[in-house]
Amino acid sequence: MAQAHGQAATFVGVGRPMELREYPVVEPEPGAIVMRITLANVCGSDLHQWRGEMDITALGRKLPQILGHEMTGRVEALGEGVSSDSAGTPLAVGDRIIFRYFNPCGRCRACLRRHSQACPYARANLLQSSDVAPHFHGAFAQYHYLPPGTVVLKVPDELEDRLVAGLNCAMAQVVCGLQRADLHLGDNVVIQGAGGLGVFATAVAKELGAGQVVVVDGVPERLALAREFGADETVDLRELPEPAQRIQRVRDLTDGWGADVVMELAGFARVVPEGVQMLGRTGTYVEIGNISPGQTVEFDPSWLCLQNKTMLGMLYYEAEHLKQALDFVARTRQTYPYEKVLSHTFPLAQVNEAFQAADRGEVTRASIDPWSNA
């Protein structure tokens, strides 16, 4: 591959605009892949980092950093020894791919216990600044460097970028969460938050055989989209402003019992006590959204003990869940309006405007086209 350069939007500190910088595109080492990014999404965790709610420097990451992890693209260059994807499908330059955006070490206690999603070193590559080669370790750039061992899957031609850009985080995450919650046929599910993860979780829950799927949010457009993704009922925060009202509404919708599974996908700690009380006896609360340390809420542990409820915290997913997510979208692309999840697309030069729009709740999910000049 001839020496190329690519632009990246670099995060230089909380409260400061991201800066466009240009970096050289390095040759991939054996087993590695260089990807040309074609579309990247602004995830809720990106907003937490951008706002400073999740201090990435406290995690040991040096600035500047390229934020973002939800993305798709085409193979730009293959390192020596790479001839197929992780499922054995032949892979060549120009092929469209998705990949697992983190790389478990395979040697820590979590990995050795077959819980690689809990590996504390899964994103060790972010400990270096984007000024250090191979530079491209985030989504908001024109290229991305996939180190050896990355789980990579070839994307079928019939699936547009808009359908697959969110698979390596949002979709794979909720697939994993609902499986770990041991969702049974006919179980009632509550989804707290109707952003990208929330609408994906709604569809997955329905396809897994859930009974009632109830989605809670306060944005009319999001609630409408949740219904298009299979929500049986929606609970509008504007119509029921008090937690006690929403808890009672869920019980009314579930024959007085409560939900069997509640998923927290809003990212606000204050909704956790409410969600746990929406559970019925023996129910499972799946906590995915709150990744920002330091948040506290009043919580009564007797809610768990007296009704045999379970709380399940979850970060990342296993490789199988990414493959399941890709197959799921391929199978249901005519059933659900995946293209509506990405409501607005911005060029890389307008990455700050994209984050501001997402922060104000003006978009369901913003995406970045790194090659657009619009």
C-alpha cells in the first residue's frame, strides 16, 4: 500500500472543540487490517466522554484521542497471513467489514474463565495518544487500524452501511444482554431508553419471543420509532412524570406482576431504582447504559432480596454475539426500519455539530461520513 494520509477528529479535552488532524496511514503488521471507514455513529458512551462524565484521562488514556467505536468500512490493506474473516469467509482488499471494536487479551483471569467481555485490557490500545502510530484507533476518522486477533466479519452486499454501522456496539450489546438475562418465550420486557440501543433491543426481544415489550422514553419521535421496531406499549415521561406512575403503568400492562426483564439503556443513574421496581418477582435487571463512574442513587436492597430479583451489569459482548447481530439484521432487514435509526449524517468537518445535536436530543442517532465534503 502506497503511503497515504487520513484525517481524524481528535478529542483534546472536555469543553474544547474536537480538532481535525492528519496522520499517515501505516502498513498493517502481520495479522492486522487497515480499514477505510465509510460510516461511524455517535454512541451514548461517546457523549459521556465528550461531556466529561466519563473522564478518559483518569482511565490512563493520553490526549489527543479519536473517540468513537461504532463504525463500518472497507478493507484498505491486509497484513500478512490475513486471507479470511473470523467466520472463514475469504477476505480481500475492498471488501466491506464490521469488527469487534475491542480486543480481549486472552490471558487474564476473566478471559481464562471464558468471560472475555470482562477483560480489563480489552481496549489497551487506547492508552496511547492518537499522535503515536498507528494513530487510527477511533471511529471519527477516515481510517481505522485493526490489530492482529480482531474479530472481523465480511458484510453482505445487500446490507447498506446505515444498517450495519451500529452492529459492533449497540446491536451486539443488546443481543448479549438479552441472552444473559435468559429471556424466555412470553417474558415481559421493559426497555428504559429509546435511543439506538433501545430500539435494537426492542426488535431483538420480540424476535426472541418476548410477550409484552414496553419502551420508556420522553421523546415522541423515539417512542414512535420504538413502536415501528415492535414495541407493544410505550410509556411517555411527559405524560407520566413521576416514577410511581410509570411503575404502576408497567404493572398494569403485565397483569399486576411486573416485567421479567428490564434493560437500562438510557444512561442515567436516576432511572435504576425505578427500573428495579418495575420488575416482578424473580425478574432480571440488565444494566448496560451507566458507564460513567461516580453517579449515586438511593437504592433499597430489599427490593432484590424480598422478591428474588437479579441485577446484571454488562460491558462488551462475546464474538458470537457480533455474528448473531449481523445475521439478525440480514434476516430481518425487511421487517424493521433500521435505516431510520440514523436520523442525521454529518461530514467529518462537522463532528462538533454532530455531538451538539446528539447532546440536545435532536437526533435519534447521528452518524459521521468521513469522506463527505457537504
